[in-house]
Amino acid sequence: MQKFDITVVGMGMVGCATAALLAKSGFKVALADAKEPPEWTADEPSGQVSALNIASIRILKFLGVWDQITLSVRMYSGMDVWDRNSPAQIEFSAQTVNQPALGAIVHNNLVTHTLLEKLEQNFSVTVLKSHTLHSMDTRSEGVNLDFGSANSLTTKLVVGADGKNSTVKSLAGISDSTERFDQDAITAAIEFDSPAENIAYQCFLNTGPVALLPMPSGQFSLVWSLDSDQMPEHLNASDEDFIQELEAVFSPKLGSIKGISSRATFPLVSVHADTYLASRVALVGDAAHAIHPLAGLGANIGFLDAACLAQELDRAHRRDQDISRHTVLRRYERWRKGENENIRQLMKWFKEGFGTTNEIVSAIRSTGMNTIDNLPPVKQLLVRAACGIDGDLPEICRSPNDGSVFGRW
């Protein structure tokens, strides 16, 4: 039976980054997933996109993959946010915080594909594709992971990075709290007549936010949050009717729409694990927390989880401490859980505050947005936090890194 220091379950962006960071510290790492990783071709990009902030980009630079990823990304330098039912608006700019960009729009599959290539070529990571986890047997000396007919292995620590419906979380007996928003998001690729600028747009409607992210192709990625009872009407509408609704929101800023892809949808829920830890188990990313996508923070807080956990485990390893000890893992949980819960509550407040026609609430939010827009110091604080250049960050995210080793943490 193969033996590992750490086994990461989940081969998405956060899981791959976690495995790479841990291997960079010298741990013997396995990375497993029930599915084959998604395909990626630059000519036919597919799947979801994410808005990665500066902190996430610094993590990918540290891992040596950003130069390859950046060939197929769209940096964005501004964000235009407004309320459809009031004159309230806020404009954010990278110049506010003396940065060349606020972040980058990337294809999730590209990040995963690039990280996996790096793992298989340069890091001591055993990649186990199509390995479905059936059971975990925790013992004093480690955890036996049973992957059925595929393979079994033993590991000192299991990291669950396998999404909000995490198998690791379930097998470890970790409960979670799920909040359903009674909303679904419609996604599509949109092309306007005028060339797309490097700006992201978000408009708050009574039903929730509708956002456009500039894509490398010159199109925009649409994420439109709708009440679930309205979703079928919009999902099944003709392209002409759907475009007409979108143009009513965005045409004053972007002109007419000349093309739209097929539409897809997914339900909006918020999930937060009651604890990020169990015996010899730690959770990262959506396995620990899945939030409303209106601020585009989900991937970024997942990458921060990965870097913070890696930093704490590296510190413990250099001090000859058992990396699976509760006191070691608890330092990671204290670092991330409270901050992630604050973000989840903030997203809930935004959803409730902007998803109402109450005139008093509308007046308050309008005043608040305009006030922030006219207070540069406050706006700068918000931009710095959203960009991942302020806050309680792991070492590799605090300044442009030079590839220094983890041992300097």
C-alpha cells in the first residue's frame, strides 16, 4: 500500500494549487479525484471563468504557472457597479491602488490543466485520476483511503478540496449549514458591437445582480442571478427576447449585442462547514465554504485557504511537529474560518439589500453607494481588500514574490 504525507482529494483549481504548494514544501503528496480532469484547448475554451485577484495571481506566480496561463487571460483594470432602480453607482479603478490591474479573468479549466501539467512534470505529486473515494479509516498512525477497485493508500493527513458536496467532508462526519437563496444563475457568452474594454460590469436588479466579465476572446461572460420562479422564462426565452432584456441594462454603456452563446444555469446556494477540521482532515475551498457568486470571490478565498494551510503545515514540518495534530490544523482554521464567514454574511447582506423593492432600503443603499463613490480613502480600502493586497494574507501573497522557498515562512 502506497504511503503519503498528505492526500488532497479534489482536482479543481484549489485542489491542484494545494497539492502544488504542499509538494513545494517537500511533502510527499497524492492528488485524487473521482473524475478525469477537464480538457483544455485554446482554440475551443470551455467551462466556467473566474475573476482572480492579485493575491491569487501571486500564488500562481509562486508556483511557476502564471506565465503560461497569462497567454489566455484578460486582465481587467476597472469595475463599474450601479443600481438599476436608483442613480447610485460606484466605479473602481486599478489606479486607485497603484496597480496595473484589479485582476484577471481566467478559464477555470485552463488553470486546472496548467497546474496539473506542472504537477506531473516538476513536483513529487502522484496524480490519481478517476479514483472515487469510498471510505476513510482513521487510525493513530494515519488514514487508510479506499478507492475501491482502483487503489488504496495510507496518508498522514487528508485535505478535502472536493467541492460543496465534499465526499471527504461527509466521510469525516463534518456537518455544514446550507442556505438556499431560491435563485439560479444563468450563464452565457455575450458579444457587443463595440470592442470590449478591460472593465467588469455589475448591475443590481430587484431579482439580484447581473454581471459581465471581459473574456480573452473579446466577449463578455454573463452571470445573471434570477429568482428561481423566473429562471425558466429567461432560460427558455428566444435569443431575441433575451438580448432585448440585457440591452435594456447594458446598451447605454456597451452598445448593442451582436452575438450570444447557448445558455446554462446553476442553482445558487451558500454552504459553510461547521468546522474545517476532523481527525487528520482539513477542508479548503468550496468543501469548507461556498458563497453567493455576486462578488466573484469564491475562487480567491479558496486559493487563500490553500496558501494559508500550506504555510501552517510547512511551519509545523520545519519545527518537527506532527502535521496532523489538532493544534497545528487549528491554527489554519482560526486564520481562515472567521474571515470566510464574514465574507459569506456580507454576500448575504448584499443579496438581501439589493434584492428588494422596499423604498426605504432602496434609499439607504443608494445613499451608501454614492457616499462610498465620493470618499476616495474608503473606496481605496475596499479595492485593496477585494484585490487581495490587504488583510491577514499568507506570506507569498503579501508582495510580488521572487520564487523564494517556503522555508522562509
